[in-house]
Amino acid sequence: MSQTITIDPVTRLEGHGKITIQLNGQGEVEDAHFHVTQVRGFEKFVEGRPFYEMPSIMARICGICPVSHLLASAKACEAIMSVRIPHAALQLRRMLNLAQIVQSHALSFFHLSSPDLLLGMESDPAQRHIFGVAAARPDLGLAGIGLRRFGQTVIELLSSKRVHTGWVIPGGVTEPLSEAKRDQILGMLPEAYGFLNAAFEAYKKIAPNFKAEAEVFANYPSNYLALLGEDESFMITDGELRLIDPEGNIIEDGMNAPRFAEVFGEAVEPYSYTKFTYYKPLGYPEGSYRVGPLARLNVVKKMGTPKADKELAEFKQLAKGPVHSSFYYHHARLVEALYGLERIEELLADPRITEKHVRSTAGVNRNYGAGMIEAPRGVLHHQYKVDDDGKMVWASMVVATGHNNNAMNRGVLQAARAYVKDGKFTAGALNRIEAVIRCFDPCLSCSTHAAGQMPLELTLVDAEGKQVDRIAR
């Protein structure tokens, strides 16, 4: 008889999801899926709102990466307005996005993944969390909390709030940076570098112990998509998209935000509320690819800052050509966080960073606008249509988790086949299958903006837990 193994919920990630593993009559893994089980409707309930409210509304999609949605949304609105934002506002937005990269990567690496890396995949689940890490390695517990605090404090100093700020608006930002706040951020940098150095040192000692996991954690040749600058350098707030093949050859280059919808399509599957994004010329699922830290480091030729460039060169030694094992998302996050600290330091040295002119104003000059940035987890794209009065008539968002959806499902299946044998498995084996998803660090709240008719089941139970009614679509 066939059997199903269910991991519900998948722990240490943002949002609600589960994994199902289907076994055949011989106890072999036949199939496996990662299910995103929550439903959210931001694309619909923004209809009718004035377009200039969109950044603030979009920030509420997620409490982990609100900055990403603020920036992508503001860029889409600025395309509708046909304006260029002032120099200081552009630099401040770049700094805001870098601070979010640092805090989000610290959260992913230390709080969500380091319990597996430091304590072991087979360790006691009751201790396998950030408090367990802090007890076993107080220095790394402190580094994780401190590095995330740095990123969150920079966000707060720039925008007055750590979460859901209204500082980013269509046309720029609401307030300039004061010299006192600039100096405060500069004063925090040495400690942040120290925390990150501790993370690199610990990771490089630990990583060789996980070669077996690296072999089966979504380790397969795929395409990769990322933003990059004109000089092929690392870029997260500006730039254009490049798609490369498994050997590193360019499939398509120079894709800007308006072209995104022409080149990429969205598919749906019956087992998830998250869309599956793909490159249209290759079709679905052949046109699937990966985004995020691993993809960015595979696509770019250089980071553009001294210390991060040195670390990128070391990262690229992991493979001849693109690094395919998703285990190395962890390594890539540390390289990006280091770039974030260096680049923030460079931006603070810009003599124009405290200029007072930080906002351009305009009305509706186009009825369509698209905005695109790199969020911590990968490419984020917003596109809006408005009427002549500036009211929203349509919105679409594609987030990193949708781009990575196919890769996560392939990774779950690959790991399940490696760790479930003859219908038998251990708690450590199931944790390893979960850990594949944690490599990608999906943001499930961001990703559930489903298109088409998705399966839906509502069950009504009484106070005793007995089913009273069930409705299925």
C-alpha cells in the first residue's frame, strides 16, 4: 500500500507551509511536494485605492521584508508619475535596502538555520533553536542578535520605524538624513563587522561537515536570475535582469521592469497557493530557475567592494561554473551581508547624502508602471495599472518564493529520496528535508497572491472538534 509522510508545519521559516512525501507500495519515495497553505489577497483589495498609497499598503504584506515591497512599489508608482527621484533619496533608498539585506540574512543564518549547522541535524528538537545556539555558543548567539539589530537600527534611523515605515513614498522619501544619524550609523559599523567576521569563521569551520547534505539539498543544474549593474557587478536596488543557464552562459540580458511581464509567465499547481514563475521562451517547467543569494553570486562577476570581492572569489571556487547546491545559500548570505556593511559605509561617505532635497512630485502621466528590485530572497516585481484619476484598477506582484517554487519542490523530492529508505526514516531525516526549504528562506506571506481558480477547502467543526460541514472548490 502507498503511504504519505506529512511534515506539518515546516518550522523555522516565515509563514505557513507543509511537506508531503508519497511512498509507493515498496516504501520508496515516489513524489514529494512543498505546500504553501495560506491565502492572502493584496492584489485584489488594493483595487480602487489611490496609487500613491501603494507603497504603504504593500509594506503590510510582510513584517520581515517590508522594505522590499516599499521600494518595488514606489518604483512602479514613479513609472506612473514619470519622475526621477533626487540623488540623496536614491542613495538613502539604497542604504535602506542594504540594511534590510543585512538584518534579513542575519535572521535567516543565525536564527533559522544555525541551529541545524551548529547543533546538528540530529540534535534534540527541544534545543534546536536560537536559544540553544546561544547556550552552546554565546559568542555566535550574540553575533546573530547584534547583526540583526544593526540592520534594524539603520532602518529605524533612516525611516523612523523598524517595520512598516511610511518613509519611502512615490517620488523619493519624506525626510533627509541628518548628520547626527549619519555619524551614529558610522559608529555602529565596527561592531557589525566583528559580528559578521565571527559568522564567517564559524561557518567555514562547520561547512565541510555537511558535504553529504550539500549533495542532495536541491543540488541540480538550473538557470539563475538576478539583477546586476552595467559593469556586471552586484546590484540590488537598481540594474537590469540577467538569466544564465546551468553552465553560466547568458540566456537573456538587459531585462528591465516593464519587460518582465513579457518574458516571464506564472503557472499554478493544485497543491500550493503560491505561483510558479518561469521564463516563457523555455515554457513550464523547463523555464524554471533560481533567484536569491545563490543566484546573485552565480550571475555577477564582482561584488564591487574589497572584502566582499575577496569572499566572492572564494565562493566561486566551490564549483567550476555556477554553484548548484542550494546548501550554499547560507554561504552566499554571509557574502552579501559583508557587501551590505561595506556599501553602507561607502554611501555614508557621499558628501551629498545629507542633502535636503529628497522628493520629486508629479501626478498621473502614465496608466501603467512597473518596479523591480532584489529583495533578500530574490527578485521582486510589482506592476500596476491606474485610471486617469490615479485609482488602482489592477496589480500584480511576483516575489522570490514564486521564482524558487519549482526548485524547492525539486529539492524536497531529492532529499526525501536520499533520506527515506524502505519506508523508514528518522526525526533527523525529516529535519534535513525541512532544512532544504530553510536554505531558500522562503517568505510565504509575500508569495501567496494566487492567479486562477485554486483548490480551496473549508471545514467547519464544533466545539468537540467534530466536522459539521465541508465546502470544497
